[in-house]
Amino acid sequence: MGRKNKELPLLERVEITDAGAEGMSIAKVDGLVVFVPFVVPGDVADIQLYRKKKNYAEGRAIRFHRLSELRVEAACPHFGVCGGCKWQTMKYEAQLEAKQRQVRDNLERLGGVNCDGMRPICGSESIYHYRNKLEYTFSSRAWLTDPAARQENIWGALGFHIPQLFDKVLPIERCVLQPEPSNDIRLAIRNYAIEHGLECYDIRQHTGYLRNIVIRNTSLGHWMVIVVIADEDTSRLFPLLDMLRERFPQITSLQYIINTKLNDSYSDLDVHTYAGTDHIEEEMEGWNGGKALRYIINPKSFYQTNSAQARRLYGFVAELAELQPTDTLYDLYTGTGTIALFLASQAKKVVGIEYVEEAIADAKINAQRNGFDNTVFYAGDMAKVLTAEFIKQNGRPDVVVTDPPRAGMHERVVAQLLDAAPRKIVYVSCNPATQARDLKLLAERYEVRRIQPVDMFPHTQHVENVAELVLR
């Protein structure tokens, strides 16, 4: 039998001083940094530690003595249990200040970047109902805080994973991040499943029928619903899809996926269209009064989750790129070509590169539908595609836009950019820490000038950042 963990202390009347990483807030007690979730700078509370290391500790607030002036009431009924929106009780202006500091701290501390050119963060006009995509999980193991509810629940749950517990799902009654009828669609699926005995998937035993649902929408009023099942037998699924089609005429694309694998990923699986189209469409206002662009969004397509903020983000990219009509533009990690096509009217030629083949197929369709004949798109591993020979064939880039995943750019990609030496690089990042690392490498030949943080995800710690790099 293992040794029982030593009981950790209770810290009394601790003042929360700042917002920190991963949605936590920060307190300092006798030189020890304490990370606490679901509190706001200015709160004074008793903190029960549950983890203690040499230089820091983690704890939870169990009693409040004073509430911060920065506090607001949470709009979500699941706040404090659901793993998302950890800053929902913090005034939005304070959230923006914290994100601006996060970008500056990372760039200065990790990248040695001079941040004199940093602009004020661009906040989101909508702080609720701004998401155009949500994914929910079915689980035979519901996370319920009410003992009576635990006794009554024999079906399971449809909702979000509890952080750090891969098999526990919190049943969601109402999420305030996506507009209606998102909640109504999810609850209709849940109620139908309970009434008709459709079992939730058990990820430990690999049994059950229903695995996931994905709900997507666009500003044009298009809705896509994808239901993922764990069995080849679709006879029990189709009546559920019929119910959705009849009850929600807003659904323009109704799809399903059969996933018999041991994990929830579906990027390698076929998507079957049950009703409507196999895609939805989004429209985005063009740059500088240019024509509006239309993008198709397929079930596996990436599209920025906050559509309104995506337009502002791309506007900053266009502004910082300062393209000339004779320029060749490279758009690295192009996805479905959203940024590439947003900028295509400003350049002579646009070259897009992306790892996901389906995304490149969408990019080519989007280019054709929007009337651009000056774009070419390539699928493949960025570190292997972007070579000296590739640049020789496609032309040396005058400007490069790069929007890598959270891990940042591979060192070989950075090296190739340094060798190609475009006059300007516009670096879009969803992770200021890895962006700072890459900027430090690029500092060999580039100077960072203008910096523009953008808040894509209110109530979370996540922040997007755009940096302009000019060849020395």
C-alpha cells in the first residue's frame, strides 16, 4: 500500500494579484507563487493547496473574504466545473489587459523582442455566442456533483470533457458560446437518445453507440451537424437524423461518421452526407472595400472559430503585409486558403502550403469560386515542401505570411525563410510563447516592428498575435 500523501496547508486571507497562464490567477505567499483557478485579481480568499512544488503551488479558493471590483457574474450555468471560460467572472476589459501583458511578457522574456511597436489588443465585439463550432462528447461516465443525480443517472452524458479526466464528461444544459439553435439541437439529440435507448460510448470498454457530435454555423445562417457513431449499424442512427431534419430546418448540412477506432479522431474517416449539402458556406468582407469572399467549409475544414474576429485578424495581416501589385506572396500553413485568398487581389502571385490534403482541395475550390487565377496550393509537410528547389520553381517570395499551429515553426522552415530573405514576414500565432521562440531565431536577419494582439476567444486565456518582421 502506497504512503499517504502529506496533507497540504490552508492559506488564509490570500489576495489574488494577477491573471496568469492556463486561465489561472496568481497569488504570492511568503515568496511562493500560488496558482488558483476561477478567481479574479483583487479577490481575497482562503486557499486550500492541492499541489506543492519547490517554487510554486496550486490551490483552490474555498472561502472568500472580499470580492474584487473586477468581478462580474458568470453567464454560464456550468462555470467553475466546465474546463473552459475560466475568466468568465472577470470584467472583459481586465481580460484584455491580461492578454496584452501575456503577449508582451512572452515576446520580451522568451524572444528578446523590443515591444515598443505593440498596439492595443483588438477586443471581440461579441463576448458571448461568438463561436461558429462546438464539439461535444458522449460518455457512459457522467461528471455530476449532486449525489442524488448520480444515483438517478444511468444513461451517461453529452457535453464537454472534464479537464485531465479522459473518460468523464460534464452534461451541458446550456453553453453561452454558440448562438441558438445550438443548445436546442444538442438537447434534442440527448433526449432522443435517452428515450430510444441509444447508448453512450464507453471509452474504457469500447462499447456503446453514440460517440460525438459537431455543430457548426456561419454568418449566412448555414448550419452543419455531424453525428459520430461507434458501430457500422446505421439503422438506429437514421431515425435520429430524420428527427433532426424535421425539427430543425435550419440544418443545411446533416452528416454522420462511423468511427470504430479506439480514439475519437476522425480526420482519416469518411464523412457521409445524410441530408442537405456536404458543406456550409461563409462570407467575409473583402480588404479595403474589395469584393466579399465566399468560403466553403467541409466537415474536416479548419476555419477560424470566431468569424467576426477572423475578418479583423486578416485585416491586420493585410495592413502589415503592405503588398505591392508585383509581389509574390507565400502563405505558409494556409489551411483552406482563407488568408491567401483574402490577400490574393493585392499580389501578383500567391503560393499556399498546407499539410492537410483535404484543406488544400478546399483552397483550390475556394480560389476558383472567388475568381482568383493567381493562386497555387500545395499539400505536404512544411519542412519538406519549403525547399530551395521549391522556391526556385515558384519564385522567391517578396512577402511571407505564416500562421503555424501552436507548436510554432520547424527549425528547417525558419532556416529556409532566413535563406529566402523576403523583405517582410507577417507571423500570425495562437501561442505567443512559441512565436517568441521563432522570432528569436529570425532576429538573425529580421527586426520586429508592429505587433497586434487580437482576442479571438473571450473568457479564455488564449490570444492571437500578429507580428511584422522587416528584413534588416
